[in-house]
Amino acid sequence: QVQLVESGGGLVQAGGSLRLSCAVSGSILNIARMAWYRQAPGKQREWVAYIISGGSTNYADSVKGRFTISRDNAKDTVYLQMNSLKSEDTAVYLCRIDGAGRFYWGQGTQVTVSS
């Protein structure tokens, strides 16, 4: 059974940094894409960043230049380094991994940015 285990969320002041991790428990064959999404209270889930198997990355305009996604293939782990955090970054952050025609979601980790 595959599980995605996220960690690294917390409370931080505006301008601060956090690093989120999402580790795969189990095995996902042929991982094609690893991504981070977020969902703020009362809002729809939105895509934040992704990294594909070849290493290319892409970011939502709202986080471009502040967030960096990376992966450790040996550990099947994806990271999200978040710098210069703003109050509008407050949300539950979830990772999603696509592989072998299926996708998996993590349970989410809360990020709260105080102004």
C-alpha cells in the first residue's frame, strides 16, 4: 500500500522560510511527476509546483522566485523550499505523485504565515 508522508509545516512569520518534505512509503513505479498543491480555507485546491522525471520544474506565478521544488530519487522524496513567505501562503500543503497511470495524494501539512 502506497502512502505519502508529508512533514515540515508549521507557524512562521512573514518573510520567513519553511521546507516541506513528502516521502513515499511503499513503491510507485515509473514516477512521472511529483507536485505540491495547497488549499486555503474556503478556497479551491491550487497547484503550486511540480517536477517531472527528467528534472524540469514549473511553478505557479504566485510562488515563482520564492519557492523551489526538488526531489531525491534515491529516497522517493520531494521537497518544497519556501522562502519569503507571505500571509497569503497560509494553507494546507499537499503532495501528489503520478506514476504508472495512477496518482497518490498525501494527507497534507499545515503552513501558517503570521503577518
